[in-house]
Amino acid sequence: MNQLANQERIYFKGIDGLRAIGALTVVFGHIELTKSDFSIPNLLHIPFYKYTSGHLGVVLFFVLSGFLITYLLLEEKDKFKTISIKRFYFRRILRIWPIYYLILFLLLFLFPNIISLPYSAKPNLSNFSESYPTLMIFFLMAPNLMPFGIPGIVGGFHLSSIGTEEQFYLFWPWLIKWFKNIMIPLLFIFVFIAIAPNFCDYLLSHFFLKGSLEYVFIEDLRLFFQLFKIDCMALGGIFAYIYFNKKTKLLNFFFNKYVQIIALFFGFGFWIIGIRVHFFKDEFYGIFFAIIILNTAVNPKKLISFDYKWLNYIGKISYGIYVYHWIIILFVLNFTIHMKDNSVLFNTVFYSASLGLTLLVSHFSFFKFESYFLKFKDKFALIKSNKI
């Protein structure tokens, strides 16, 4: 069960372990994707990398964030009879913004000058009129607007998910503050965002001429909704609501050992095998991830524990891993690409150096940089928890 200790800090055991799993799968997926971008033999033909891989690591992050943020806001509302919106925004700013803008600075001004590889979407600040839209969406923390024809930055494409989370946080505390029963907005968000890409597909196939301006816009909108996974965050929120309000029948169902086995088999098992789900893929996996998260966090009879020191350590620094890893992969490739003809040597060096350097940078970032802001963040926390 969650433990309230030391200044009312809530700690869900195993959550950091799940964060670690999500972060590592994203790193492995982007290593293989980067190899493909440079025409280096890769593993993208393997179902895990082709259909699931790091993308589902991001889905896991979304469900986790939705669960944790919603639970903390519900605790705050219950204890203080309201939610301090200002404090919430300050906490999110202090947690998310420092290394987001640090990596953006590195992507724009430092790495283009030290990485000689001719990688695609390399920032060209000499042509401001051309780069202005890209700079705007990244500086405004809205890189998830790239589907609307705005160029991105290699090494920063994954920041779109951070933009999605930040946009979710803009309205989320207000909903929990205003709604007595937040299941209504939660379910609405989940259903609407889940259906939106499929509805766009229906419009494209029935109402618009291919190649027309309307067709292109709807196609861009479909891709935007496909990546705008706040429905998975809402799903995590639904499970947080179920636990917080002690919905006993539902909890007994989700805690059942056979339900746990099914969730682990379809969630993690299908993920590892790389099973392709053609419709509602993220929602399909998200439901099983939510069951796994619920059991991991609060079920004393969970079948599998993710509460291990090495996983907890990786989970603690996982935000840094997520933010820094892609540019580090490019940095390592810059010095190892000459080995590519020797597959064993190249992959051994490339993988170990990319992962090792990512962990090292993330470690120092967390303890020497992020921790400074996290100390201030705690001052704005009425209900304290895992570092999120």
C-alpha cells in the first residue's frame, strides 16, 4: 500500500521500476531507428522494434503520469478541500522545464557544431524565416504540432510527448478541482481521443478528395491525434480514481491473480513479442499497463514486483534518460560510424557507449542539476510523492 511518511510523502513502490522499463525501451528503439536513418543494418524488421518497442514505453509513461498526478491531486483536494492551481503549475515548471530547455539549447546551438554527421532535420539557424516555425513550437513546448507540416529537429522529435503532457497539465487540475466525479471528464477524454484518429480516417475515405487542402489538413489532424495520447493519461487517472475512492468490487477484480496474469501477458508479453494491434493499439496496451501499474503500486499480493534497487535508480533518473538519450546516440554514432562494417564490434561499442553515456549524463543531471530545482519544487507540494 502507499505509505504516508516524512512530511506526508507518498511513495508507490515499483513505480520507479516501471519508469525504468519505459525509458530503456525508448532508448533501444531509438538506437535501432538511428541506425536505420544512416543505412546501417538494424533490427527494425523484428516485430518488437517494428510494431511496439519504444512507442509503448511512451504509452507506459503517459499512463503512469496520469495515475500519479491524478492521485496526488485527489489527495490534495480531499485534505485541503481545494487544489492550488498555482502551486501545481510551479511544480510542473520546476520538474519539466529546466532540462527541456537545456536540451533544446544543446540541440540548436551546440551539437550541430560538434556532430559532423549529415543527419536530417539538422537545425539551420542562418535562415530564420525557414526555422521560425520550428523554433516557435519547441520554445512554446508544443513540438507535438510537427504533424501540421512544421519541421522538427533530429534528436528532439521525442520532445513532442513532453509537449503533450504539458498541454494535459494546463487543464487537468481545473477538471479535478471543479468536478466532484471526475470519471465523467476522464471517460470523455479517453473515448474522444481514442476515436479521433479513426474518425479522421473515416472522413478521409468518404468526404475529401485525396490531395486537396482539406484532405491534407484532416490527414495532419489524424496524425496529431494519433500522437496526442492524453487518453492514456486519462486512463491512468481513471485507475487512480478507482483506488482513491476505494471502489472495492473493481479493486478486487483488478487485484485477482488471473487478471494480473492476463494483464502481464497481454501488456508486457505482447509488447516484448511485438504483437501488432491494428486498431486502438495504444488504448489496448494502455488498459493492461494501467492494471499492472495499479497492482504494482498498491496491491500487497501483486504477482511481480518491479521494486529493485537497480530499476529504482534508473527510474529515478528516467526523465533525464528520456530527454538526453537521442542526442547522445547521435553523438556516439558520430565517433563510431567508421566501425559499421564490423557488425559485432560496432554494435557492442555503439550500444554500450550510448546506454552508458546516457546513464552517466542523466545521473549527473539529476543529482547536480535537477535536484536543485526539485528542492524548490517540494516547497510547492502540499502532498509529496515519488519525484514526478
